[in-house]
Amino acid sequence: MRLLITAGPTREPIDPVRFLSNRSSGRMGYALAEAAHAAGHEVILISGPVTISPPSGIQIIRVETAREMYDAVRTHLPGCTAAIFSAAVADYRPAHAATQKIKKSATTLTLELERTEDILGSVRSTFGFQGFLVGFAAETENLIPHAQDKLRRKGCDLIIANDVSQSGIGFDSLENEVTLCLPGGHSIPLPRQSKTALARELIAHISRLSSPHAPQ
């Protein structure tokens, strides 16, 4: 299987020294890339800015912004048989980034924000991807309903949902606990475990589900 994986956050510049971002460490995406490579799959990893050492034997494309990740996915997706979108892409960016550092003068600062590119939502509709499509849903409430809605809207074959309101799992953590959300309202809960162990389990599920002989 030729597999594309996105990982990490994006950074959307406010000025040359400040940016909008989120708490994603990239650990889950990198663990998935390593697990897929260990299972014998060819992996392309598109990574936002992280402090993790790059996994060996894996092609890595480094990006900063949502627009750069969108362009990298569009370039490298053709020829892939499956794609896992685990990156925490910023939903909004400043409409106009300042070319010079914004000085601290007024007591308040108003930023006009605009939507970033919908990468996962473009995979089917714009890029024409026909392979097995996996997205992530990081939620703080109504986990399964939100994940099932995202699965339908984005045309995914699988959504990996996790409740990031729980302490010790999800963003910037060594552990995670997720639920696999499948078409037809089916779900498979996976217990809390290290992201390394969870990644191996997820790759096994994805390999099975993406097989041409997998039950529908």
C-alpha cells in the first residue's frame, strides 16, 4: 500500500514573529507513519512544524501553513492507495499578515480571520482521490455524532475520533484513546494506550478495511 499521512499543526502568520497555531505535537501522525513503514507500506509524510526527529525510511515533506499543506497533498496524493489526515490544520488564518512586527501600543488588537483551505474536504471533490480515506475528529463534546457527521460530509471511509477534553490523551500527550467511526453508524472503541501501540493497531485496521476483499 502506498500511504500518504499528514501530521502536526500548521502555523498561520500574524506578523514575522507571531502566528496562530494549536497544541498538536505531531506524535500520532509520526507514530502512524512509523507503524505503516514497519508493516511494509510505502509512506509519504506531510508534516507541519514539530520537534520530533524524522522517521527513517520515510519520505517527509515539511510545510508550515494550511495552504502549503493543501498544495503538498494535491501534489503527492496521486498514486496513493490510502490517505490518513491526522494533521491538526488551523481552521482560520489572519486575512492580512503584517509585514513588520506589530508593536504593543493599543490595549486591544483586532484580527480579521479568514477560513483556511479545507484539505480533507477537497480530497474527494477537488483532487478526485478514489482510495481509502481516513480523517481524524478531535472533539470536546458529542464525540460520535460529530465524527459520524464529518465522515459523511468529507466522504471518508473511516474517521478516528478522540475526546480532547480528557486530560492525558490527545494533543501534546504520549497516549491516546479513540473510536473508529465507520459508514452506517458503526463504531469500534479502542482503549487508552501509547500512541505507538495505538498506531500499530490503527494501521492493522486500515490495512484490513482498505483491502479489496474487506466486508462492506
